[in-house]
Amino acid sequence: MGTFFSIVGSLGLFLYGMKIMGDGIQQAAGQRMQKALSYMTGNRVLAVVTGLGVTAVIQSSSATTVMVVSFVNAGLLTLKQAIGVIMGANIGTTVTAWIVSLVGFSLQIGVLALPAVGVGFLLSVIKWRHRELGNAILGFGLLFMGLDLLTKSMPSLSADTLSFIGRFSNMGFASILLGSAVGMIVTLVIHSSSAGTAIFLTMAFQGLIGYEMAASMILGANIGTTVDAALAGIGAKPAARRAALVHILFNIIGNVWALILFHPLLRLVELVTPGIPEGAGITNHLAMFHTIFNMANTVLFLPFVNQFAAFVQKIIKDQPEGAGLGHYKLSYSSGTLRDAPELNILRAEKEIRDMAGIVSSMYGRVSGILETLKEHPKQEEAVQELTSELKAKEAYADEMREELTHFLMECTRQRLNLRSEGRVSRLLRIIADLENMTDDCLGASLILENSVKKDRVFGGKEMRALVPYTTLVGDFLAFVQNHLGKKLASGEAEQASLMEERINGAQKKLRKYGRKRIEAGKNVRTELLFIDFIRRLEQLGDNCYSISAALARLE
């Protein structure tokens, strides 16, 4: 029992170290990881490279594939792009195996681990610009302390256990199938193929399992790691479920051909790897086996991305969309052992752009009705339809604000670097401004509805004064929408300031124009509605300027 708890504790320390190391690296590379998504274009090779790089940074193919599924669900990635990223993620997960193999068993781990923990801790508590580097070093030390303890705990297993494992290791091809099943189950339990591979490498290094058994367990781990993507696809849109299915099929089909060609694959590994697969050399052979398998699987599938995408689209068909907007829901996505808050921020930014699209559509409807209302044959029906539509969109925007705020607050509960923390703060401000803009659009539509009910529709002179003003506001809204998610350059910030000044100047002239018409004896109620309508549009301009100011401070 003591040995069991020693192994569990060692594994826990290993997993915790891997998490801290991955978090530290992710904080340091957060901005670069966000920019990496810009390379996920139709070029499938770049998509593979991006998936490889992101997985190498966050040390978890599960987290990468979960994020890919959520990005497809959000519309950030197409299915074809996602397939390439998933393939790259499988290659990226081999990085952990090489780190463990080249460092964990070739050097005196204790000599590296304890100093790394000490140095990393000191750097992580010092409030300096690169303290995330200290977290990465601290995680590195804890990871190898856990590996060292795991290596020392394995020989303590009883002779009965060793004979049990040995008996199942000498059953020919049945042993290979059994090993694959065990590898899958272990990975399902701990939700990390990287950690599972490290366990299998340790067992092989200690002689508890043979070369073939360890290799088959590594294959099984590739199937077990698909569980997180499958869970992320539950309840998602068809496109996201297709991405999850791609990951599952890709890994299962890969395992099938690798098991069929198991021994030729092992001989290839032995051909390209120095030494023999025994003693200390067995870990290098297993790491190479893991790499060759995943690279070969990617090379085999990469030319058939289009066919693969068409196949899963036939299995999971599109669902007919309802007529209404429905209810907005945004769930925070992460791997079980590894969160990727930097990438979740990017997902939130896409949703914010969608929210801006709702504002733009609402304003377009208001300005469109405004210009045609005087001559419209059914004025009352037109404004009632407008108000009903905008109420639904405004309610949907309220839900977006609530969900996005909760989503970004969840990001802040994870480890973020200082730049990302500042970015989240500004995104929260932008979300609030956008929601306020939907209120103003709805308010403007209610004013128009009120003008029809009281037979106070704006006349020709008022319209000639209003149209240039509504155009200014519409141009500012389009400017903001086009620049969301990007830092405004100094010239662009000056342009935003000039647009705000023009709107304020026009608003003052229109208010003065309305007051003069009242003094000239025009209908007071009509002119008050006119002034109130101007005020609503001016508030839209103020919110646009507030968003521009936040974009100018983005890093």
C-alpha cells in the first residue's frame, strides 16, 4: 500500500510540475500564441505547424484539441483548418516524451530538480516583468522531482506484481492489444497522454515492462487523449462535433494501422535511433517511436484533409436553424489538466466582434427606417416591427454581456501575464459599451415609434438635417467594428478623436436647430422628440469613442 501511495504522490507531483511549467511558458508566450492563430489559414501545412507549436507550449494535446473544438464552435476556425491543427497537436505532444527521455533518465535528476525549484520559486515571487519565467523553471523542477520519485518507487513493486506484468507481456500480439488497451485506460483516468507516456517510459526504464508492451501502451494513450475533445463537443454546434469526431477518428485509425504494422514500425525506430532498446536506451527508442508514429499518421492523412472533412460532414449533418436568435451561451473551454486562458481570450474577442455586428445591424435598421418613414404607406406596422426586432436583439446583447463578462472573469482566474490581464480589463469595458449601444439603438427606435403614434413624424427639413448626422455616427460605428481586437495606431486614434469632435459639433448644431424651431412656433412635442433622437445618436458616438480609447491602450 505504501508503494501505491508513493507512486500516486510521485505522479501527482509530476502532473503538477507539468501544469506549472506549461502555465509559465504560456504566460511568457501568450501574445505569440494568439498571433499564431492568424497562420491557421487554408494552408494545411501551416495549420499543422501551428498545432505543433501551441501544444509544445502548453504541454497538452488535450487542451489544444479542446480549444480547437471551441474555436470551430465559435467560427474562428473552419473544419479543414481544425484538422491540420489537430494533426499538429498530436506531433506536439511528443515534446514531453523527449524531455523526459533525454533529461529525466540521462542525468542525475536531483542535481537539476532542487536548484530549479529554488531558483524558479525566487523568480516567481519577485515582481519583475518576466516572473512567468520563474514559474516555468519552478514547474520544470517539480516535474523532474516527481519523475525522480516515480523512478525510485517503481522498483518497490512486489515480485507478484512483476510476475503478473511479465505473464501478460509474453502473449504475442495479444500482449500488444492488451498494452494498447491499458495505455488508453490510464490516459482516460489521468486525462493526459503526456503524463501517461512518462509513466510508460519510467516502467520500461525500470524493466517492469518490455519494449513492445511500452510501445503499445503509447499507442493506446493516443486514443485515451481524445476523451476531452469528445466531451467538449457535447452540446456544441455540428461543426464543433465534427472537429471532435475528426480527432477521435484520426487517432483510432492511426492506431489501427500502427498495430497492423507494429513490428515493421519498431524496426524502423531501431534503424534511426542509436543504441539498442534496452536499459537507458529504451526511453530514447520509445520517444522516437512516439514521434515517428504521430508524424507518419499526419503525413498519411494530410493529403486527404478535404475528403476527411467531407466524410465527417456526412456523418454529422447540419441542423436547421431557428428563426430567432435564441439564448446566448458561452462556456469556458479547457483541458482537464491544462487551461489555455490566452487562447480563450482570443475566442472572447471573436464573440465581441459578433456583438459589434449586432449593434451595427440594429443601427442600420434604425437609420434605414428613419430615411423612409415619412413616405412609408404603413408607418405604424413598420415601427412596431422595428421595435420588436430590436427588443429581441437588445435582450440577446444583454445575455452576451453577462456571458462574456463571466467568461473573461474565468480567464482571469487562470494564470495570465500582465499584458493579458490588461487586455481583459479593456475587453470588459468594450463589452459594456457595446451593450449600452444596443440600448441606445432600441431607445432610438422607441422614439420613432412614439413619433408615429403621436403623428409627429419628422418632416423633410428635419430629415435633411438628420441624414448627415446619422451618416457620421454610422461611419464611426463601422470604424470601431473594423478595428476591434487590434491596437489603434496613433494616426487611427487621432482619426477616432476627430470623428468624435465632428459628431459632437453636429449634435450641438442640431440641438440649436431644434430650439430655434420651437421658438419659431413649431410643434413642441415633435421638436422634443427630435432633440431626444439626436441625444440617443450622440450617446452612440460617445460609446464608439470610449471603445476607440480602449483599443488605443491595447498591448
